[in-house]
Amino acid sequence: MTDYLKTDWDYNSERLVEVFDELPFWAAPFGLKLLDNIKYKKGIKAVDIGFGAGFPLTEIAMRLGKDSQVYGIDPWDGAVDRAEKKIEFYKIINIEIIRGVAEEIPLSDNVIDLIVSNNGLNNVTDLDKSLSECARIIKKDGQFIQTMNLNDTMIEFYSAMEKVLIDLKLDDVLGAMHNQIYKKRKPLDKYIELIKSKGFSIDKVTHDKFEYKFVDGTAMLNHYFIRLAFIDGWKNVIPNDRQEEVFRLIEVELNRKSQTDGIMKLTIPFVVIDAEKQ
């Protein structure tokens, strides 16, 4: 009962340092709001869809306590490997990892009390099928809570990109950019209607936002997370032979704007959608 008193941490341990970075800055603002709105109950079964390197999976499992069972599902092998190291190192015993996708959740019908997804479901391949799976596995009155960034995310970048594409008369690319935004981040009203169509009622939608701030556009475009998570998506709507030209002009436009404003920022509006299975 008092295992927690055995604090034998070696603060110079390479393993401790390796697993200590709990979550990327990107996931934190979404996740804090998500955690605040979970209905915590003892002895429940929960699922975290798209937990990446372990957040909020490990945090939820520890908050719910050992009497609860928490499943984490994610297809990203490298991130899952890291999450498993954290789970083992922190001695969390109530997590079961599923290496897979939200479109095919290997759990029985009506067995889950809580489903969470921290900006994960808006990145699945088939959103309709994934939401159907959520509706299948959750119990009546179960809580389904998720965060998602909205379709005007990073409007400052997209405005600059739009201006460049219009100036270059790349109308097809401009259309492809808008289609990509729609595919990744559907308008909130359409997304909510889709959730409702799966047998959920919406208890609450909480709006919030945060900002990435940089000295200029050059710093922003070279930031590791921008390169990791966004550059390829932006690049892929532009023909290969025009990418260098378009991005050079986007960078110039962002730097011009940041010089005028005194700062370069990317605004990230997001929502917490709290739903219940009917």
C-alpha cells in the first residue's frame, strides 16, 4: 500500500532523463484542458486514441488509479516504443497498449466507460469509421471527450501562403491548400454533426487558443516541430518544381509581416468536445 514511499530515483540516470520529457509543447495546451474536463471515476475502463509518446495516456492511467484499466491505441511504432519505456519506468500497471488504428479497435462492444483523444481523431485516415468504432465500444452514458484544433489554425501562415499563390496565379495549388485544410480540420459544426450521427449527445464545447511566437518567419519555418509536423503537408500541395520558389516567397512575406508587427506568431484555436453516448 505504501510502495510510493520507495523513492529510489537516480536523478543522474540516463534512463530517467530519457523518459522525463513528458510531452511536446504542442500537445500540452490541448491536454491540460482535456484533463480538466474528464469525469474521474474509480474502477472504469478507458481508451486513449492517438497517445503518441505517452500523453495523455500515462497521466490518465495514474489519475484513475490501479483499479481502472486504460487502453492506448496508436499506430506510430517509434512513439509507442517510447511510451512503453515510460510505462515500465514509472511502474504503471493499469495500461494495455494496442498498436493499431482507430478505424479498427480490437475491443468488444459496450465495454468502455471513457474515451479520450488529445488532438488525435482529426488525424485519422477515416474519421467516419473511427467515430463509429468509438460508438461501438463505449457504454451507454459513457464519456467521449476530445480536443481538436480548428480550421483557422495557423491562419497567419496560410494567409501568407494564399497571398503568394494568388500572386503567382497558382489557382490549382490554392484550391489544394484549402482542400487539405478541410480534410484535416473540418468546420466545427460539421464535425459535431458527425459525432451526433453516431449516437452521442454533446454536453459541452469549450473554446480556447494558444500561440507560437517567433522573432520572424525564418525562425518559425526552421523550428523542429514545424518541420516535423507541418512542412511536408504544406509542401505536398505544391508541384515539386515550384516548392523552392513558393516557400522562398512565403518566407519573405512572413518576415515582412513580422517586421511590421514586431513578432511572428501562429495562432492555434482549439476546442474540447465533451460528449456522452445515448
